Amino acid sequence: MEYSVIIAAGGSGTRMKSDVPKQFIEVFGKPVIFYSIEKFLNFSSQIRIIVVLPQNMIDLWKSYCEKFYFFDKIEVAIGGKTRFHSVFNGVQMLNDNGVVAIHDAARPLVSVDTIKKALEVASSIGNAVPAISINDSLRIVENSYNFRIDREKIKIIQTPQCFSIDVIKRAYQQPYNEFFTDDASVVENMGIKINLIEGNRENFKVTTESDIKLLKYYLSMQD
């Protein structure tokens, strides 16, 4: 089975209050995105890697690749105006067969086990999306009222979201819809059932300054 991964790296540093996009913030001397990429290389050194970047980040990307000797291993697609359009550009570079993982660059703590499980399940039944349960109590607010929600029915969705390439190519031929919040929602819009698998809890998305502190903690624990 041929495996590929599209790394969506179009985020900005707005909520991070940083001049550098969050995926390029250096943690222990290495940008966040490189930790994400390394997890897939740890899964398989043969996996095809496509990074989707905004046009204005290409030079920065090349400078990091030269510094860390990554450039010759990784292909680059140019991002679009939304995540949907960015992933679309990455999908166009895929071969016709195999399975693709689509992963957020700012999720550097995905486990190799989660990657392996997601790709294997997608290889078998067409798609797999990692998810974890919620530990907190939840309430929904409607006007001046609020109501308890059964947390057993709620899941936190992660990446990599994995799909057979023929499915993801058909899915991304659909017109853009503002309700497409992730790749699973794009595929689901074709009437395809999404298969959830267990993710790993530390696979959070680096978004705020406190997330960087948490990332440093987890990385120090791994060492």
C-alpha cells in the first residue's frame, strides 16, 4: 500500500501573538512543523510528504529545510484562501492509488501508533479519523437558557484524517462550502460514513502561547 501525507501549514501567528506563523515557531531549536513531519517519517521513511504552504512562506520554508536537511525529501504545494482550497491543491498532487493522511502542521505530538492505526483502518474500509472523549461536563446555551449535554455523545476530532485517494479526490471536486470544517466533513458531504478511531490525548493543536509551554513539557518528558 502506498502511503502519502498532506501537511496543512497555512496557519498564522494571530492568536499566538507572534510575528512567525505558529507552525514555524522554534521549540528546542526546531520549528513545530518539523516535529509533525518527523512523526510520519518515524512511521515510514518511504511515506510521500506534501507540505501545503502560503506563497509568502516558501522562502522561510526553504531556509528551514536547508538548515535541517529536509528539503530534498518533501514536496510543496501552494496554499489557497481557505483550508479547503489549500488541501485541494495538495490533493491534486497525489497519485491515483493508495491512502493519504491529512494532518495539521500544528499537531506535533501525534503518536506513531495513531498514524499507523488511522492509515491501516483507512486502507481497509476507506477512511479513519482519530478522536478522543471529553472529560469535562458540557452545557449548551440557547438564548437565556442552558442545558446539559451527554458528553458520551461528543468527541474531539483530531488529525491525521486518512482516506483512500480515490475517495478524497472525488470529495475535493465538490464546490466549496463554508460548513467544511475539516476533511471528514468534505467526505461526509458525499454521503460517506466517517469511521472514528481512538486518537492520542496529547495530540492537541498548538494555537496559543500556553500551548507552546505544554508542548515543551511533553517534549521534555519524551527526552
